[in-house]
Amino acid sequence: MFFVQFSPSSLLSTFVTKIRFRYLKIVKPMLLVGLILNPYLVVSASESAAMFKDTKITDTESIEKIAVLGRDSTKKLLSSGFKVDLLLTEEFKNSNYNLTQILQRSPGITVRQNGGLGSEFNLALNGLSGNQIRYFFDGIPMEDFGSALNFPANLVEKIEIYKGVVPITLGADALGGAINIITPELNQELVDLSYTYGSFNTHKATAFVQTDLNNDYFLRVSANAEHSDNNYWMNNVSEIDKFGNVLGTMRVKRFNDQYSAAMVNIKSGVTNTWYADELSLSVTHAANRNNEQHPTTSINEVFGKYHTDNQTTLLSTLYKKSFSDFSVNAYLLSGSVNETTNDSYSRDYDWHGQFKEKQDKAQGELASRSKFTLKDNVFRASLSGQYYLSDNSNISLNYSANYLKRKGKDNLNANNVAFSLPNWIRKSVIGLAFDSKALNQALNINIFAKHYIFTGEINAEESINFNLQNIKTHIDFNNTGYGTALSYQVNPQFLLKASYENTYRLPQAQEILGTGQYVRPNAHLNPEQSHNMNLGAKFEFSSENTFSLFETNVFYRDSSDFIYYVPDRVVYGQYKNLQKVETTGIESSYYLTFYDNYSVQFNATYQDLLNKSRLDTDGDRDFNYNNRMPNEPYLFANIRLSASFDIANDQLTLFWTTAFIEKFFLNWEGSGNQDDKLYIPKQLTHDIDIQYMFADGDYNLSLSARNIFDAEIYDNFNIEKPGRAFYLKFRYVY
């Protein structure tokens, strides 16, 4: 639409000229090498100005942009009644951090991963985790977008973390919260390039270029690529003889865990015109290859050639416009996600990488030989508006719709008919909210309601009289949730918050449809319902040379039809409903900075996820009633120390990070012999980051050391994670 106004030759010339200028600047001689670490920021409304005052920046324009960000654009959000944290990624961009590692430093969040780079992760937020948390990219939901999408910290400006109660503006059916990844403002001129090399033959490269083209037009190109062999040592692998007897444990290196991925996004359009604050078109293509060493829930079965390939292509358009009395925001997105699982080798591997050919050539490493492609066609749409009744009140309306159609085809195994008949699900969320300020704007009130619609058609095999038959199931769900969020600024140093929501979370495709790989379909899966409550307080103190902030939040989640994964067939499993799960907990954080150069941040979380179902899904007595949910941490903490030093016009910053997780049971705590129960052991890890910033911050060099004492650390299903690792990163910013 708006592209007809472009003059391709002049725009290309402008773009090339700017890139050439910046390229010449990149090759300036590097004089020093080093390392940095600046304070991790969880910004609140009242603290942001003080924190930004302490940030060392030599560029006047950057100071102005940061001041606006800290004091204006985030103040309304962070002073609202929603329990929301804002993470600024700038302080992590010079080190080898990805978004999940940054999020893990936030109170109430644990991120658990099955292995090294590219492995599946599970993020828990105040006790609720996985698909119960919704993810957004600039407000667009990332649900069912495949494993190939990956957003390095260098491509992100900030992250909004909503805990429990989620505003209607995101149009989400989240149960436990939402994470919104936000990229830089479109009116900024940016070049951000980086390269990382590290342990396990890890390579990462990112590029972010954004420029104005003839005043109102802009062009943004972001790209990243990464690879790792993930060939780290495993210390407690079972040694099994040829008869299947366990002889003990051994130390071996992973050999079929390589991961490679790349993504490119091109976004262009117009900004700040009479007809649009933003009208843009975006194209994203991503691909990855992920070799799998073993199934996600067990290391007792070893693969040597088994792998998956993913291809994701997305096209979206976005429109925003604010008028004097109202504003409008809309987007459309369409795309496809193709994931191929390749199990084409008839081999049995052991942990030494040795193999023998199977006698039955129809068998692969996991099951029957297969090259199965799962194709999802996805569609997203959203329309929201806000009408300002006065300077202190407004009404908001939001409608969002998600549609997914899934088909599958196996090019090797004709007997694999999974998804040969199309399956589809459609979900819609309609939200209405009223915002108001009172008591001289000290009191913020938000009242909202959400209506959920979930329809679909599932074709899946079910056992009928011990015979597998294809059964067609129709889904039809309608219900309404509601909630409120309140905040009261007692004085400039003391803020109180409270929020409540009765919410629903509609099943995702992998939960209800299955994946054609490890996850079997469950057409009878019910949406989750939860009553979420937060009660929090925030205090800040400052003096001539110090600034400190203390924040605490008590949370409660009363969840029904709780969806959780049950690995009930060795390496295969199914998502099922648990009638009732109750979550209670408290999170607290403390931040201190002094003399502008030193900082300490500490946060800790305690949470109880209790099974409150007296009967199981079959109607029998549930012997795990009032037990903690298995395979979920309940006590964890982080501490980060930083010190920065000015060296001439350069800056050296050191950062020490310690993370602690108390041991927890792998299976139900009340069943079996307590002395023989499997558990994930207590874990204590230490990281060091050293960064050196020179040439007015244009050049940055960092050295990161992860798990410096080489502690044995475990995560989902007690699978060992990488040990000590080192990474060297160079970053250029203009």
C-alpha cells in the first residue's frame, strides 16, 4: 500500500550512503581489550530516574533518549496496579546473554533448559510455567511460531514482564503472566553488530541496522545466526552392558547435539504522518537444524543421527494512530511453520558414539523409520482502541483472533497417518477495560473483563475396544473472565499495588493436537481456569551517594483443570488436566547502588505448588493430594555484584553473578520410599563477566565465564546441563 510512494533508487542510494559511512567508522583501530558488567535493572516508576542518573553514557543524545524512556514512557505502566517488571537489555548486550538468561535474573522467574544452546526451555513465572505464560514480540503473540524464532539481546531494547494479571491490550489468554519483547523505537538511527565465540565451538553473530529514508520512511534489517556443537561432558550417564544391565555410571561427551539457526527480519514503512503514527510491513524468515542426543525426558536412549529441521516464514502489517480523543492499534499476521523430524537411520547407538545396524530395516533410532513433516498455517489479527473520557479516565476495547491449521506427511513411513486429515483450532479474546485516576492521581484503578472463544476440529487416533480408530472431535468453549488492578502512591518513596483476575488459558496446539513426535494428542483437554492475586509494595531510599530499592510481592494462584505434561510411555507423553492446583508464594528483591560505580542486587522467591485434587482424572482417589507438584523448584535466589571503573575515556566493568536453587523431587514427593526417591540436587552456580567499553562506547569487548567452579547442574527431568564455559564477544554500536 504505502510502497507506491517509495522512490527505490533514491531510497537505496540514501541507505547505501549511510551504511558506507558507518562501515568506515567500524574499521577504526581498536586500542584496548577488556570487559564490562553494569547493574542489572528492574526499573520501577519512581526508581528509574535515579538509576538512569547513575548510568555512564558519554553521548548527549543517548542521555536524552534514556531520560525520556525512564521518566515518561514507562512511568504510567510501572505505577499501574499490574504487577509488571521492566528489564532494560542495554546492560546485557555487551556480554553473552540471551533473553532467557536475562529473564532468569528477575524475581519470581526460573528458566530451565534440557541442555545447551537450542535445547527446549521451560520458563516459570510465580509458579506457573510453560504454555501458561504467553510471549509477545512488540505486542504480537508468538504462540505456535515454531522453534526457529530466536531473539538475541542485541535486537531487543526492553522486556515487559506481567506477573499473574495481564492487561487487555495484549489480548492474551495467559494464565500465569505474559512477557512482551520490545524492539527500539523506529525513529532511532542504529547500527549494532556483534560476534561471539566460545566453548563447545559456539558461534553467534547479530546485526541490527535501522535508518530513516527520506524523512517519514524507515527501514529496519535485523539478522542473527548461531551454532554450537554442544559437545559438553555428561558425568552421570548409566553404563549398560549388552544384556541391558546397569553396571554403574560413566563420564562421556555428547556427540549428536549440534544446533544451527539463523533468522532475518526486514521491516519498512512510514512513521509520524497525518494518517499514521506507524504503518509498516514486516517479513521474517527463520530456520534451524537441531540434532537430538536423546529424548527430552530421558538420557537412557541415545541417538546418533536423529534430528529436526524447522522453517518459519511470517508476514505482518501494523497500524497505529493516536488522535486527540482516541487511539487505534491494529495488526494482521500470516505465515507457515514447517518442522521435519528425521529418523531415517536403522541404528542402535551407545553413549560412546558406537552403533550397530538394526536387523529390522523398517525401524529407526526411536521408532519406525520416518521423515515426518508437520506444517502449521497460522493467522493472527488484532484490533484495539482507546477512548479518552477525560485527562484522568479512558475506556479500552481489544479484539484478538488466532487461527492454526495443522497437517502432516511422512515421506518414509506410509503407516504414519498422523495429521493426514487436517486439524484446526481457533481462539478469540475480547477485552473491555476502564482506567481511572483519583485522589490527585495517587490512586490508579483498572477494571476489565475478557471473553474467551475456543473452537476447533481434531482428527486423532483413539483406542476403542483395544482398536485404534480415527475419531473426529469438535471443540466449542465460551466463557468470561474479569479482574481489577489497583495502585496507590502513598508518597514519592512508597507504592502499594494489588490485582486480581479470574482468567482462562486455552490449550495450545502442541497440547491438544500433539506434535507427531513425543507428544500424543488429547482431544478432551479442557481450558485452564485460575484466580490470580497479587499484593505488593515498593520502597526506595536515596542519599547523596546511594540509592536503594526494596520490593516485595505476595502471590496466590487457584488453578482448575491445570494442564501438565505426563511422560507416561517412557519417552512419549500427553498433556492432561489436573483438577486443582494451588500456588502461594512470595518474591522479594533489593537493589543498592553507591558512588555511581558499585551495585548489589539480590532477589529470592519461595513458592508452593500444591495438588488440591482429591480425585484423579479417572475419578479415583488421588494419593498425591496436598503434595507439591513434581519437577518444580520451590526456593531459588540470585545475587549480582558489579563494579565499574573509568580508565581515561574508557570504562571497565566487572560483574559477579550467583544463582541458587534448592533441591526438589523429580516425581511426586509422597509416593515411594523417601530414601530412594529421584530428585534434582541443590544447585549453586557462579558467573563472571568482564567488559571493556572504549572509543566513546562504539566498541565493546567482553569475556564471560559461566559456571566458573564447574558445578554439576541439572534441569528438566534431571538432565545434566553444560559445565564451565567461556565466551568472548565483540560488539560495535553506532
